[in-house]
Amino acid sequence: MQIRPLFDRVLVKRLDEPTQTASGLFLPESAKEKPVQGEVLAVGNGRVSDDGNVIDLTVKVGNKVMFGKYAGTEIKVQGEERLILREEDILGIIED
């Protein structure tokens, strides 16, 4: 099953958080928070402006992005959790 987001929405796969702290302590599952970083898997066609023109999205497939902890809507695609959010919910693009 493929999902193509509509308009200014973006499909994101959360990136895994490290299971070990910088000092070497291992974190149990109950202590972990949901990651706020992800990889863009699909993007919509763009946002429709007030005058009817389509404005292309800034993010592209493959970008690594940061987003708010409670942003977007969680869905399951082929048994894996994914996140659909609006481009405005994306805080920034991570540049390596």
C-alpha cells in the first residue's frame, strides 16, 4: 500500500532514538520519548494560496526533519508507524 499525502502534508518515518546515553547508560523502553526527528518519505503537491496558485513545498523526499513532539497524526502503513503532518509543523531540515 502506497500513501501520497495531499496538498501541504508530508509523510514521515520517525528516526530511532539512541538506546544509550552519552555517558554509557542504557535507557529502558519506558524511559524513552517519541523521537522528534524523521525522514520524509512522501510529500504532497503543495499548499494552495488564497488566489488559487499552488506553492511548492520546501521539504523534499529524503530530507531529515525536526518536528514538534505532539505534531501530526500517527498512522500504520504495512504494520509500521508513520506520521502525517503539515509542512508548517516541521521545525527545520537537518543538514549533515
